[in-house]
Amino acid sequence: MSAPEKLYEGKAKILYSTDDPDILLSCFKDDATAFNAQKRGVITDKGRMNCAIATHLFQKLAAMGIPTHFIDQPAPNQMRVKAVKIIPLEVVVRNIAAGSLSQQTGLALGTPLPQPMVEFYYKNDALGDPLLTRDRLFLLNLATPDQVEQLQTLALRINQILIAFFHQCQITLVDFKLEFGLDAQEQILLADEISPDTCRLWNQLEADPEQRVMDKDRFRRDLGNVESAYQQVMERVLAQAV
Ligand code: UDP
């Protein structure tokens, strides 16, 4: 048995090697960052909560036919995943105007979009993860036209599944970010995580615009009760069948 080697440490997770070169161990951290890591903090128990939420959502998506990197959850904050080459794109799906869409277009926060929208951002911290045009994406060889088509289709299908799932939890899925990777056969797999760190989730049982926020915006905007919001998401998600 070779000792696990730390392969990569990101803002929210650490990736370790395992005895099997096709399998990695992803350890979820309690560290929280926002605004391209200019704001830093700790959300107590976030690693365990996000790992539990992401595990449940990956299992749900796999059951609905979405290929994912998820294998299993050997410990509360650990996920075994298939080794993939991450495509350096942040694929954002939006159902309701919020965040950078509101800030950059003037669309009021909370405006429902006529149809879901998929955007591609360049996953590059040094450049601040800029929004891409298709031409820029192809110029930089970040993905092929066929891959972009597949990513768009997968993102919209994942959105349909997650909207329905979160609705059962009495949560509105406002927007979220996905990352994908390529396996050894160059097949596209959903990777990274889906959690309150990467989604905007609004509590349907709260009318107040600040009270309803159940995601990392509570941390970004100093709204307080961050841990209890994540806890609430976890309880509602885990209460649903996969
Ligand atoms: N998002 C993310 N990581 C990023 C940027 C965005 O998980 O590096 C998520 C964010 O939580 C939200 C969605 O993607 O659910 C859209 O984010 P937006 O472009 O509005 O950026 P923000 O204003 O949140 O930085």
C-alpha cells in the first residue's frame, strides 16, 4: 500500500491519491472563501455537510442517468471519485437573476428568467474566472464544439432534475455552478461538488429576501446563521429519496 499523496489543495477540498490510479479521495474542508478568495473564513462542519449533500445529489443524478465522478463516501467529509482531467470551465446555470447576472445587467435580484440560461466562465483564479464568449472559449481551446454542446445539454438536464428535487425540499434553485472532467476514455463526467457553496438556494417557507437565503450568500453578505442554513439544506436533502 502506498501512502496517500496530496495531489491538489483547492479552496474547499483536498484531493489525495489512492492505491488505484483511477480513483482519488476528495476531502471536503470547513474553509470558506468568497470574492476570489479575498474574503476567507470557516463554516463549522461545512466539510461534512457539503459532502453529505453532494453525495446525495450525485446519487440522485446518477440514478437519473447523468454520468458523474462519484464512487462512494468512505467518511463523513470524504468522497471517493473517479480520476478525471478537469475541463477548465465553470458551467453556470441560472433560473432566476442573482449575483453577477444582476450586477452586470441591472436585472433586479429575483427576476425569473424566461428560460434557464447556461454560461461558461474560464476557471482561472489568476484572471478572476472571467465570463467567456464561445469564440474566446474556442480560441483558448478550452473545449471542442462537440464538448460544449454536450456540456450545455448535460447542464440543462441536471438543472431539470435539481429544480424538481429541491422543490420537493421546499427550496428554490436560483442558480448553480458545475464542473466537468474527462475520464481516460475522454467521456465527460460531472465532477467537483454540488452544495450550498456552489448553488443559490432560497427557502420557499420564508418570504423575507434575507431570511430565505440558505447558501454561501449568507457568508458572502454577512447575513449570519450560515451553519444553520447549511444544516437545514442538508436535513431537507437527506430526507428525500435518491
Ligand atoms: N459559483 C461558484 N463558484 C464560483 C463562481 C460562482 O460556485 O467561482 C456559483 C455561485 O454560488 C452561484 C452561481 O455559481 O450559485 C452563479 O454565480 P455568479 O456568477 O452570480 O457569481 P457570484 O456573484 O456569486 O460571484
